[in-house]
Amino acid sequence: MLDLATIRQDFPILQRKVNGKPLVYFDNAATSQTPKQVIETIVDYYSRYNANIHRGVHHLSQQATDAYEQARGKIQKHFNANKASEIIFTSGTTHSINLVANGFGALLEEGDEILVSAVEHHSNIVPWQMLCERTGAMLKVIPMTANGALDYEAYDGLCTEKTKLVFCNHISNALGTVNQIETLIEGAHKVGAAILIDGAQAAPHMQIDLRALDVDFYTVSAHKMCGPTGVGILYGKEAWLKKLPPYQGGGEMIAEVTFEKTTYADLPHKFEAGTPNICGGIAFGAAIDYLNALGMKEIADYEQELLVYATRALEGIADLKIYGTTAQKAAVVSFNVGDIHPYDIGSILDKLGVAVRTGHHCAQPIMNYFEIPGTVRASFAFYNTKEEIDVFVDALKRAIQMLS
Ligand code: C6P
């Protein structure tokens, strides 16, 4: 059982008012809030040991290097990766995906096929389209069904000896669907393809075991799991990371440089050119500690309770349609009410202190599938409460009254 009263005290922002009303923050899928333990880690870093890493012989540099590498180790352990060197620090999921897409430019040929699911965020579509333009490979789409699930039978048919790569998110940010990634991973490996799973929306809400999943690449953004913005990771199996060429050239990613030739550093540094987000990496480690102290299972169970509670309440509202209705869902409710534009609902909710996201959620193909301009999306975190859901539902009813 989570101790909500204590947990909420950890998040200073939850005590503030917006438009004169207590903040109800239901935009956690966009970014999560930051507990004081992580904020204090950031203050401590800049107050006591701010220095560049892997470079200096002096004390501060050593201290910063140790803290940064310890954070990498915590992340490795949390996600159960084989080695710390399989954890590449990036600026987040978008950067991680672009790193892989860029690397595969050297490995693909015209006629190769890459599969992407119909429920992707734009960051898991556009880099692959750019890759196809560069290589002549062809992008094929794993279709979705009306409840927001993927069509796994169709996936089976799409996997052939031409398939070289498969991409899918673990959880759809726009619908909340938990995709059956075990099935996708098995299907990709059967035909010898590599598979990248975008874990931006899953890592904050469930325990991820990379070794058990046997996935080739997995991406995470720290800011969606109580960490700071501008940092995340790419997990890659060592064999794949060794095969991929570096993404960016610069300091730190080299073994030796002459004007004739450069040799590259070992993993993970080969993919970490330049001064990284040192404080961000260390604070990401603190966020992982915070989540583990609560327990990922406890977090997942409680968020499911919030999802069931909110879904029931919303289903009682006339003309409200929920998009994404699979049995396996994360705590995200995406909906529209009659012909009311989602932006209008979101604006009135904001006036009443409730923060939700409205629009296409960087997933326009999903909106096109449902033939809608966008949705209102309420996304919950473990520090939210049922009382906040009551406030949200009352505010929504007021908004509907005003707009009808
Ligand atoms: N989704 C949302 O409101 P970055 O911005 O690199 O940290 O994450 C991109 C990203 C990739 N994949 C998925 C499934 C995502 O949900 C996101 C970010 C936010 O839904 C902001 S658009």
C-alpha cells in the first residue's frame, strides 16, 4: 500500500494553486512531477561537486564521474540489463531512437523492410521514414484495431525474411494500450530482425526486465519517471551496439585521433560524444531510487485502481467516448465528448485547476484512424488520488455544460 499523504509531501508542486484552485495534475504522460529527493540531488550536485567527468584528475571531477557512473549502474540494475556498458545516456527517447535509426543507415539496403506499429508517437515514425529515404528500405505498418490494440495476426504475415527491423512502443501515449511486446519480440527474432521497443510510457509504470524480454533496444526518458528533462537512456544489446557506427563525433567517444584516422572508445562512451547532462544522469539515478523505495509493483497496482475508478466515472457521462479500450491498459484515459473540441474542454479544465493534455499527442496517425482532430487525455501517476479524479470529473461536467 502506498502512503499517499507522505508521497504527496515529497512533491512541492502538488501543493500549489493554479487559477486560484488546487492543482490537479493529470498530464503525467507528457512529463511527471519531481520529488524533493531528486530536486535535492540536483541542488547538491551544483552546490558541491559540479565538474566535467572522465577528464579531470582533480577531486570534483572524480566525484562527479563516480556519481554519474553509479547512476548508470543503478539504471542497469533497475532494468536488469546484462552490463552497465549497454546503458547509453542520451537526452531522452527521441535522441535514443534517432541514434539507432542513424546507425542502421549503414546496415540496411534497398529492398529491406522495416515494420512500425500503427500506434506510434511521431518520434518512432519520423526517424524511420528518414532512414528509409536514405537507404531505400521500405516502411510497413503493423495495423491497429478499433479498441486500440495491434493486429498480431497481421504482424505475423508482415514478418518475412526481408524484415530487418521492428519498432513499437511498449505503451501507447495516446491510448494507453499496453502492447504485447513479447509477441512482437518473438516474431521479429523468428525472422532474424532486430527490434526496438520505445519504453517512454512503460518504464514509469511497471517493472521492466530487459534480460527476460530479450529485446534488442529499449528507450526511456527520465522526465516521465520523476527525473529531470534532457536525459534518458538507450539500452542496446552489446552485440548490436558494437555493430552500429557512432551517432555523433566529438570528445569522449574516441580512443585515438590523428588527422588520418580516428578509432572509437569502447561502449558505452562510443555513443556519448561531448559533455553529457551530468547532473541529469545523477538525478535520474535518484529518481530510480525514489521509485524503487515505493516499489514498482505497488505503483502499478495503485495506478490500475486509479484507471478503473476514472474510467467508471467517465463512462457515466453522456456522449463521452473513450479511445483505447483494451483490457491491458496503462493509467491513461483519452476521450472526446460529442462534437466538443478537445481544446475547449482542456481550456476550461485548466481554469478550474485541472491540467490535462489535448490534441493529437504527437500521434497523428492514431487520430487519423479514428477520424478525429484529437482527444482530451488524462494521465495519472502514483501521487494522484481518487479525490482528484472526483474534482476532475466535476470540472469536466461543468465544462460540458458550458460548451453544450
Ligand atoms: N510523449 C506525451 O505527451 P521525449 O520527448 O524524447 O522524452 O519522448 C518522446 C516520446 C516517445 N515515445 C512515446 C511513447 C512518448 O509518449 C513520447 C513523449 C509525450 O505523450 C510528449 S509528446
